[in-house]
Amino acid sequence: MSSPHLPIALPDLPIATVATIAPFDGQRVQIRGWLYGRRSKGKLHFLQVRDGTGIIQAVMFKGDVDEATFTLADHLSQETSILVSGTVRRDERAPIGYELAADGLTVVKEAAADYPISPKEHGVAFLMDHRHLWLRSRRQHAILRVRARIVKSIRDFFDSNGYLLLDTPIFTPAACEGTSTLFETEYHGQKAYLSQSGQLYNEANAMAFGKVYTFGPTFRAEKSKTRRHLTEFWMVEPEAAYLDLDGVMDLAEGLVTTIAADVLRDCGAELDTIDAIRSEVEEQKQLKPRREALALIQAPFPRIDYADAVAMLHKLGSDMPYGDDLGADDETILTQQFATPIFVNRYPAEVKAFYMKRDPARPDRALCVDMLAPEGYGEVIGGGQREDDHDTLLAAINKHELPVEAFDWYLDLRKYGSVPHGGFGLGLERTVAWVCGLPHVRETIPFARLMDRLRP
Ligand code: 4AD
Ligand code: MG
């Protein structure tokens, strides 16, 4: 029963969580959570209780509780916050292997009866408008747990490979990835821009510490409404002194195979949930079950020269002109030929950022690489070797019509102890979308920022 002086927990009863219920088998516990769903059959109520760590079924038998409690359980609205007590029992049929034989129910706060998200299929716009509530549902839960696991995997990978985590600024005085996608803001009387990439500062950090990485939010005023573009996304960017293009590809391959193995090992249940709850649109894509897809992510990934990639595309019917960047469709066609991700390297320098080192063997090409994910997921990593010669870099800054004064410190790195160096950026949301087999990056972050979405 609802009480104004409700304890945060029921007295004298251990608090169990769904995720860690196993050791409580046979014991009386309490679960503190919310009513996710319910159904009744004669003298039984089946309450789906979620507590943030998972969902457990509490079975309430009429004979085990008083009349008032049994009646109460029959009327509670979805998302009512509750404390449920009962005995944990093993149940092979339950998704988590256990259920709760309920013997008590306390309402913390009854939810309004019109909870907007019901089991029926809602449109995406509606769900995105209710993202603050949509987060509670099973599939979103699974996706965001995979995201968190990937973040941990990334951090563990770099930490254990001698890379030092160093954060780079978000307010910056100049562009990194080109001026067309900069968010501008007023900064105490001057103009500042939200960082598109921590790379340039990372290069300074690498010259100070050798091997570094930064992992934070980056911003692009993308005018594109595609399934791959957010305006605010998270990127992990390793950067290392004495690292050449091949080294960059080795590192990227190591990272991505580690992510796949970690998720496969630790998030099997989440992957199964995501596979089981797919919209019609997703089903039409006929993606591989995610466990199967991840098991295929094994090194080595093919390393394909840009010119060979273009030739392959032409054979596959694309009419993209040699010299252009690959479009999303080209990436899809190309990656469909391979089971693993691929590296397309040495793009024409003309279509790439100012900081890229040119290939000494073919100066029209940049020592850069994109990693393209299979199943049409396209570019998840971009990186390469950086221009390390002062005068060449200065000329590139001028050629790109960038303000030299904003890059004086960056040029200093080439004046004082310049070494060949490189790194890359992996987009977290695109990686999560691919790992989970999602049609759009909007579900991979709790609150997506898109060209046409700033709320909730
Ligand atoms: O290829 P990008 O633009 O590379 C850089 O920013 C380099 N400065 C990184 C570096 O070398 N340190 O972006 C890197 C990755 C892309 O491959 C993609 O995964 C992701 O960032 N990305 C986006 N993800 C979501 N929404 C967007 N608008 C994105 N733009 C890039
Ligand atoms: Mg790129």
C-alpha cells in the first residue's frame, strides 16, 4: 500500500538486483523497481518487474498474500514504482533463469495511467519524442548496455597497450575537419567552435607522452539527415609518435577485433534481445544474427588501395569518378564483398583534410585510411599518418584557406622535435549501430542530437 512515510527499502530483507539474483536462490529478498507489465490468470498475477539491471517475473499467488495486496496487483498502472518481496526460485523457462514467488507488494508511487509507450509498434518520431521513457524498454536497455561494454573495451584496450588517456578541449579556436560542419559559439567576445575532433591537440599530447588517446564528445553541424550522422557523437582517438600508416591499421584492427570479442563474450543476452525485437524495416534488411556477425570479425582485415577500390567498384557497376571520396552507396557495395571490415587506404589528397601526410611514392595520394564495416555499415574509422614537415604543413593550411594564426601552436610541433606520427578516430555510435545491427545511429546514444532534433 502507498504510504507517505515509505522506507526506501522494506525492513529486514536483503535487497537483490535482477542481474545478481542467482546467489539468492531459495531466499526471501526484495526487489526495488518498477512495474514493466503484468497479466493475470485466475488466482495468479504475473508481474514483470524491472529494476534497472534487468526484468524478473514476480508470480503472485492469491493464497500467499492478503486480499488487499492481491487486488492492488490487479490494478497497478505500468511504470508504477514498487517494492516487491518474495522468494527467489530457479525457473528454467525464465529468460534470466529465476523468478520471484511474491509475498508482498508496496507501492512507492503510482504511475499515471496513460504511460505513452505500449507494446504495440510506435513510429520512430513518437519514440524519439518520448526518448526519456523509451530508454526503459527492453531493447533500448540492451543497446545501451552494449554501448557501455564497448566503451569499457575501448578504454581497456588502450590502457593495456600503453596509451595514456588525455582529454582534449571542446571549445576550440579553429577547424580540424573542415569549416563546413563547425558549430560556432560566442566566447567572451571572440568566436569559438565546438570541437570536431581532438586530433590536433592529441598530436601535441603524443609529442609529449608518446602514445595517447582521447575519448569524448565531438560536434559536427552536419546538414545531412542520414542514418549515420549525429551532430554530437563520441569519438575515441588514439595518436602515437613514430606510428606510420601500417601501424595505424594494425592498431585499428586490434581495437575492433577486441571490441567484437568482448561484446560477444559478455553481451550475448543483449545481442539476443536486440535480434528478437526488430521492426519490420529491420527484418527486411536480413542482417546476420549479431553473434554470428561478430564472430566473423577476425584479423586480418583486407587492406585495399584506393585505386583498387575504385576499380572494384567500377566492376560492380558503380560510376563513381576516380578522384572522389567514396559515397555511402559505394561503401555499401564494396563492403558487401567481404565478411570482415576492410581498410581502404591512400585516398586522393585533394578530397582529404589538410593535416594528412602525402604518400612520398605518389604525392597525389594521402597516407590515410578508412575502416569500412560490413553489412552496409560503412565508415567507422578514419585516420592516417600526419604531415610532419613544417613547410609542407604550412602550405597545406594556406591552400585550405585556414587561418594560420590559429595553427601557430600546431606548426610548433613540426619545429620542435617533429617525428612521423599517426592515429585515427573511431565513431562510437556508428560502431554500436554496426555491432547491434541497428538501422540508425539514433538508438545508440541515450539522447541523440540530430540535425532536426534537440529534444528531449
Ligand atoms: O573521419 P573523421 O572525420 O576523422 C576525424 O575526425 C579524424 N580527425 C580522426 C583522427 O584521425 N583522430 O571521423 C572519424 C569517425 C568516422 O569514421 C565516423 O565513425 C565518426 O567519426 N563520425 C561520425 N559519427 C556520427 N555522426 C557523425 N556526424 C560523424 N562524423 C564522423
Ligand atoms: Mg572520415
